[in-house]
Amino acid sequence: MFKDKKVLVTGGTGMVGRELVQLLLNKGAKVRVVSLDEPVSFFKDVEFIKKDLMVYQNCLDVCNKMDYVFHVCGIKSSASMPKIKPLNYFIPMIVFNTNMMEAAYKSGVKWYMYTSSVGVYHPAEVFQEDDVWKTFPSDNDKLPGWAKRMGELQAEGYKIQYGWENISIVRPANIYGNWDDFDLDTAQVIPSLIRKGEEAGKGGTMSVWGDGSPIRDFIHARDIARGMIFVVENKIIKPVNLGSGSGVKISDLISIISEKFNCKVEYDITKPNGDLKRVMDINRIKSYGFELSVGIKDGINEAIDWYMDNKQNLDYRYNPFK
């Protein structure tokens, strides 16, 4: 399907983007990457373009003559940052999501893949795709959640107004892997714990919030990239969750990481746990035949090894929260 086809990946220098680009290259695609990050140690067979996708003309330029567009670029941060600086997330996401989908439509691309988020869901133990529009995003994730929902609504608009429905939508769970953000000010759960474990070191103690009992859904970036390609190859137009479907206790993550660094753990039970359980229902994507390839322990150990090998070179990431 992708052999010799022109494929655009926005955000292709990020954690998911790099995995996606490699898989597309393996399939024989001619890949163009657009990003605001510098292409540090990037793929030699990729056309790299540095452009700001908040400018509509730039979106038209990068979509020109493309067969497929994977819109992966986004703004990653810790859970606290969108509460403190919500517009730093909301405004760019609304603008470049809207620009890119419109530019792809105007450019006549064959298929468009939109990256939504677990943040579109209201708090619940299990997230099911069809429940999104029955509720509102969590107050803790309100602006990011609505920014992602607007992209999903825009996709629906093209179907209604123009009959263009060649759009796939994926809603990833908590993503981790190589090329993650390990800055403690902005990092999410797994990279933050890896950084704390590394700083504690052999025989030291890593301090973590809560008692470790909450259950969260994590998925490796490589499986997200595989899922993105899968929904396009199978022309799936219903939104699909991409996660483990079972979740893992935070204490289990901590055990994997502390074992790797040979450090001790101290739980700060004065700090909040958050919701007890938040897990994706992945029956829809599984019904099409998709299965994960990276287990949580193997994935975390790989991410740790990658971090230890590359931690001196992690100043490349564009981050609007800085």
C-alpha cells in the first residue's frame, strides 16, 4: 500500500513519529517529515522540512503532492502544565490541527490519519470509544481534551459537507518509549519515574507520589505507530482506542524501574493518587485483528537503556511550556 507512495508525517522527530517513520520506510514509502525540532541523528532517506504548521500556507506547502498524511505532531507535557498554562497547549493544537486537515483535503490526499488522545474522555474506569460525546473531558484535562475533540468534529464535518471520509482517528493511551521527554518539569509518568530512578542510583531511594495503587493504561510508541499504519491500511474510519486494554499498577511500573536501577522506593502517601483506574477498551481495534507487540517490562527496560545511552543529547525538543 505504501510502497513508492509519498507520505507526510507531521511531528516525525518525536517519540511516536520516529517509530512511524521507520516503519513507513520499511514499507518502501517516500517519507516527508515536518517538525519544529532539529533533525538530530535523523533518518538519511527522509525529506525533512522545518515549518510552523500554525501558518496555513505552510500546511498547504507540505501537503502538496502527498498521497497519505499522518498528523502526529502535538504538544507533550506533564499533567500539571495544561492546568498552569492551558493556552500554550490549546491555541497551537487548535490552529495546526485545523490547518493540517483542511490543507490535506484541499490537496486531495488519499487518506488522512488524525491523532486524538485519551484526554478526550471523561474520568471513568474503562474508556469506550462511543462514550466520548455523552460526557465532557475531565476538568483536569479540559482544554487539551477539547482541543483534540475539535479535530474529531472537524473530521465529521468533511464527511457531512463534502462526503470526504478518508480519515482515521486514533486515541492513544499513555505513550512511552525511546525519544520520550525526560525533563522532570514536563515528563509524564514513565519517563519521570525513569529519571527519578536514575538520579537515585544504586542503593539510593526514589520518592514517588501516592501509594502506587492506581491502574493506568500504557502503550509503547512502536505499537502506537503500528496501530496508526494499521488503521490506514484497513481504511478504518471509526475512532479507535490504542492501549493495552488491561492497564498496570503504578507500583508495578516502579518495581520494574527500581529493579533496573537497583534503588529503593519511598511512597509519599501525603500526595494524591488520582483516579483509581483508567484503562482503554480496545475491543474495537482487536476486532480488526490488531495486537500489541511490546510488553510493559520489555518496553520499559528498552526505554531505560535508550535513555542511559542518549541522556546527554536530549535538548532537541520544541516545548512551548518552557
